[in-house]
Amino acid sequence: MEAQYPAHWEADVVLADGGTAHVRPIRPADADRLRAFYSRLSAESIYFRFFGPRPRLSDREVEWFTNVDYVNRVALIATIGTEMVAVIRYDRTGTGEAEVAFLVEDAHQGRGVASVLLEHLAATARERGIERFVADVLPANMKMMGVLRQAGYTAESRFADGVVRMTLDLTPTETATEVTTSREHRAEARSIARLLTPGSIAVIGASREPGGVGQTVLRNLLAADFTGPVYPVHREVRAVAGVRAYPSVTAIDDEVDLAVVAVPAESVLDVVKECAEKGVHGLVVVSSGFGETGERGRARQDELARIARAYGLRVVGPNCLGIANTDPAVKLNATLAATVPGRGRVGFFSQSGALGTALLQRVKQRGMGISSFVSAGNRADVSGNDLLQYWEEDASTEVILLYLESLGNPRKFTRLARRIARSKPIVVVKSGGTPAGHSAEELGLPDSAISSLFEQAGLIRVDDLIQLFDVGQLLAYQPLPAGPRVALVTNSDALGLLAADACVAAGLEPRPPANLGPAAGPAEFGTALAGELASPEVDAAVVVYTPPIPGDAAGVAARLLEVSQESAKPVLATFQGHLGMHPRLQLGPTPERGSIPSYAAPEEAVRALAHAVRYAAWRARPAAPPPELDDIDTACARALVHDALTPADAQPPGATEPGTSPAGQETDGPRPAQPAFAEAGPPVRADASELLSCYGITVWPAEVVRSPDEAVAAAERLGRPVVLKVAGPEASRRAGTVRLGLQTAEGVRHAFAEFAQQFGEDVELAVQRMAPQPAVPTVVSVIEDPAFGPVVSFGLGEVTARLLMDQGFRLAPLTREDAAALVRSVRAAPLLFGEYGYPPVAVDALEDLLVRVSRLAHDLPELARLDLDQVLVGESEVIVLGASARLRTPPGPRLDGGPRRLG
């Protein structure tokens, strides 16, 4: 039987130049592939790998290299199409140590293949208990030494016997993480740049049929005056829309950078292979008939992504509207929409193809411009995450707008957003989920949790498309507000009062409206606005100009623009009820920064401003990392988890059975045993108190009792007064399950009798020493979400708060700022700060507890769920009254954990 390896060891990856490759373990069936790879190597590459000439590999060597046990000997290969282009391997040489070597085909050197293979091999080695890589390198092999040194691991080198011996400590470091993140960012950004800045385009499936999908895209490309050549591809006609057509993409004499595919779904896979043969860099598949049609279409879509990535292509779609880039050097409109907005500062991503045309029309109607637009459709490959990477680098994009129906890799999405939102605002409309993605319901999280996690990442989540554009036009053309204080300048007393009420409702602080009267003109508006903006008590201004009779609108607009240019504070307007960028309120023929956005009603302007205020406050907070916790014992916690999940007769990775090979054949000595790879198993209860103690958290002692005598004895041991309560995690959610302040043995017996009568003689009760009062009861929980990873929730423990689901959520690990925001995010938070008759409590101790719990969840992916119920927050400390934990063997690394991968 052939040895097996975990599924997560295979991955599609983006290379440094934006192309793609497939990484997987080598298999015995790769023998011919290895021979062909070796035949394409230069003499120099062979010399550097084997320290001497080796024109060909013997059959015995090929068998050795392709037959590995995936424990003590592992080899990974990178393939493009059907060809192997690189291989990396380790061979265990001792306890915790292995020798590493790699070889990259000359034609693919310099593309970052070796770097990404080293990331993946290091991850597999750590899974197999290997802590160090050792590599012997010839001094002239500077490329290999560079790859090893630049990986971010702690590296040591020494020279002896004409060879440089390099040792890499595989312990993950902050530097290694930064290196991986930086390489991921550059590679994915370049892969999208190749799509949005093509030098030439082929439209495959462009027919003469009026209104056909292919012809529509072709005509839109020509109408936009694309700066490169456009090649229609049709197997039968000689010309389409007056442009010479080609029978296939391979028949085109010149290079083709981008192909727009508009053929029937059943023909798309053949077209992909033709494009790969031609050397096309990317595909935009506007064809339908894929995942949106059901299971069969979904299988076809998965095959499309697999083949395209295997051959080094990125794919937008299928079932998408297309892509656009308004850069004058490109002038790309490869969409089905005849109307694309002009040049602007907004990058726009829409998952919906059908909705895309309407969205572009709305943007154009408002007078907003875009830098680029991508409709991902079914999102088989390119997703919003890829676009975030690109727009972070794109100097012409200052604001990012996203319309999302689902989240493909939510943890990566929030990680990227948290970084990018520090410099560029991201506004999101998140609608209901689709089967192809991760909706809130599929994730097991309420929609309020998604909003909380977006807030933590600095995302501006809005409710609908109108708000998306309302907020987008403000952020694109006006500076961020420094605070919530708003000046209101108006010529209508009624509209001024409506604006003030809207400010209060949105959490802003309005000043009394400056009502200039219906006859106010340029001078009055200019003087009033200048005075308000000059005040240190004002952070932003909303101007309402709706004259009852025609006035000097042009003069008022010019004066407003002039005054606003002299201030660094944002100015918004409701100007004659116009929605969008009013021509009289914009700088230049197209809106430039400093133009004043206009809204149909002052309430809409205030609503957009409130979003900008909250975002600016988030951005002003320092981006501190999670704190270092010196008093935690992660190794202890991992050992407890290992013991809880490992059967008594299981062997650790790398264990050997004398005389047995992976195929079950007799051998002459020790060989690695066939590794067992566990799937995600059922939850296993663990001792929560022991786990928490490893992270500096103590659970208040309690004893489970089953008789009145046991209860009295427990009370004596713990010390009265005591609490008698129904045991079990669900008890705290029911009323009447606790008796407090029991001072005497008779009191304990009486309480026990009451519970026995209420819940039956077999009821399981717990005795606990009475915690100091006064205190506010709270609940802290963690779940390991399959998409987001560890999510921390917090709420008050009172019945009303539970019924109202008054909870806050944050991704682990938490920073100190995250913990503080989480505590304050629940509606009942004032009870923790001395309001409504409650005493002020130790919120700082509660925040420290949240940080520690989040770190525990971050460090232990096996922790399926942890509940601290209840946590009493007293005047000087927090007391954990009860805790429960469930563990589960994870099926693989977290979605955004480990080495780089697509998806």
C-alpha cells in the first residue's frame, strides 16, 4: 500500500511574478515526470545540487527520490501544467533534525518557486517533529544561500571542507511571518496587476450575433479605446465588428496577455488549455453555466479553477460581468456594461455579475469616478482578498468599495483588511450568504458577530448600496473628521433641526444649527461656514442649501468650495437636493479631492459622516500587537490537549516499528510506521480548570455533591458562606438554579431538599464558596470557527442580557485595545462602569482575562469551545465561577494559517 499524506499538504500558490503553480508531495508515479524535469536542467544547476556532474539519474535514484514515507523522508514538487518545475526534500538525520535540498528548473528560477516550497516543507517538517533544517551548500551557490537566509528563520552558517553548512531553526518567528506575509502580498498584487493592465486581449467566443455576450465585450473594449491590440476569436468567421478574427487563440501571431472567454460552459475547459499553451496570463470568464446551476455546474467550476491554476493562470469569474481599468495608459472595459464611470479614486469589487451593471450606472450617475472595477461572479479563483492586495499597492486607489455575497476565506479577509484599512478606508456591503461561500449562518455566527469582526478590522460595514456610495463619495473627496462634533449651516430651520436630530441618533455631537434664512446668499454662507470651521469645537460641517426660490446657486457653491479649501475639516452638503458630486461643488472638470459631496437629504449626509467618524477614531488608535504574556505555559497546555486527544495505544509521528515498511513488507531494520492522519473527530471534554491555569486563570473551587451530607461536608471544607447550585453548563441559563449565602449546615440541607423536589432526587449539585460581593456577572466564550478561526465572545451574565443576545465578538488573539473595545461593545456595558446604581468594577482585570483567554484559543486550534460561565467582576478582581472546555482534532491547519496558498 502506498504511503499517504494529509490533504492540506497540497496547495495552489501564487509565484513572485503573479503566475501560479501547484505544490504537492512527490509520488511514485512521478518517476517519468522527474526524469523529464532532470533532462531540462543545466549542468550548473545539477552541479550545485549534487556537487559534481551527473548527466542523468539512474533508475535506482529515481525510485529513491520518488518513494518517500511522508514522515522521515518528505519531498514536495511544484508543477505547472503537467510538468514538474521544482522539487524540495528533507531526510531526517537525527532527533529533531533533517537535511534539506532543493532544485528549480533553470527556466523558472527567479520566480520565487524555491521560497514558497521552503515555506511548505518547513510546515510539514514541524508537523513531523523536525525542529531544524541542515543544508550543505557550495560557496558559489549564492541563490540557494539567499533563499535559506531570506526565509526569516534563525540561521547559522559555518564553512568547512569547501562547503557552507547552514542550519535553520524552524521555530516560527515574527520575522518569518513578516517575510511570508510580504511575499504573499507582492505575489497576489502582481497577479491582479497582470489582469488589469494587459498589453493585449483576445475575446474568445466573439460572434457576429448582435447582442451576443462575446460581441458585447468586444464592442465595449473597442469603444473604450483600449490601448493595446484586441483579437476576436471565432472558429468560423473572418472578422467581428470590423476586426480580423482568428480561429483559435493559438493562431494569433503575437502575444496575448488576457483572454475574455464567452463560449458555452462545456467548451470553457478546452479554451483554458489552449490559453495555457499560448502563454496567456489570465482569464475573464463571462460564460454562465457553472456553480450557479447546481452540483454539476459546481464540479465544472472547480475543474476550471484547478486547470487554470495548474497552468499558471488566474481566473476572474465565471458568470461575471468582467473587469475595467480607467487608467489612461490602459483604458480597459472588458465588461458587459456599456457605461463605465470615468477616472477616480475608488476601487470597486462586486461579487454579483447581474448587479454589476446597475452598480456601475449608479456610480456614474453620482459623478464618482473609479480607478478599477472587478466583478468576480462565482469567484472560482480571484476573490476580494486578491483585490485588496492589489489596491493596497495601487497609488491611484484611495478608497475601496466591496459588495460581498459571501466570504471565501474570512480569516484572511479580516487580516488583510485590518492592515490595509490603516491607510485606505474599506466600505463593505455584506448581503446574505450563498452556498459557494461562507455565510454567517454557515459559520455558526450571528450576523452581529460578522459586524463585530468587521469593526475590529477597521471595515466600514453599511446596510445597503445607497449607503455604500454615500460613504464612498465622502471618503474619496473629503478629509477624515478628527472627532464627532458637527456644525450645521442651513437656510431652513426645519432641515437644520432634522440634521441635528440625525446627528444625535448617529452618535454625533451637533452644535446648534446656524439658520441663515431663505434669502441667504454666497456671502452669508461663506461667512457662517468659515466661522464654524475655524472653531476648535468643530470637527466637520454639514451645509444645507435648499432655497425656496431660485437663488445664486453658482455663487453659493463657489464660496463653499473656497472656504472648505482653507480648512482641513470635512464638509458635506445637501445642495438643492442633488445626490452625488454636484458639478458646481467639484474641483475641475472631474471631481478632485476637495470637492464637496452632496446628498439628497441632510439625514443621509449625517449618516455617511457618522461612519467616517467611527472609522477615523479606529484609525487614530495605535495598531499595537497582542501583548506578551510572560506567565503563561503554552507547552503545558499543549501537553494537556495532546493527552486528552491521543488514544493510549497511539504512536507519535515518526515512531518506528522494527521490521515493517510503509507497504507492510518485511525489512532488515527499523522503518517508519504508516502514519495515521486523523479527520476532525467528535468533541472531547477536557479539564477546563487545568487548561486555564496554564494561562494564569484560576477557576473558583467547587465540589459536585449528590446528597445533603456530601453538601454539608463540602461546605465545611470550602468555608461558609457557600453557594449551592445545579451543576452543568446549561444551569446558568435557567432561573432558580442557585441558592446564595448559605451560612449554616441546616441552610445547606434545606437548599438541597428544595432542589431535589424541583429537579428530582438524581439532580447533580455543586457547592462553591460564596464570592465577594458586589460583583457584575459576565460570560466569556470562545469557539473555533471553521472559517474565522478562534472567536471570543463577551456579554453580561444576567438573564435579560442573555435573552437579548447582548454579545460582542472579536477575533483572537486580542490586543489590549481589542479587549477594551469588546467590553464596551455590549449594550449593557454601563453596568460595569458604575451606572444605574451598580458600583464600578475591575474592568482592567476583566480585559486582562479576555486577553489571556484569546491567547489560549489562538495557541490551541484543538480548542473547539471554551465557556467561562459565570465570570464575576468585582471591585478589585475577577472570579471565574465555572468553566467547560471541548477539544477536537482539527482536520488541518486554520484557513489562514501555515504557508502561502490560494483559496
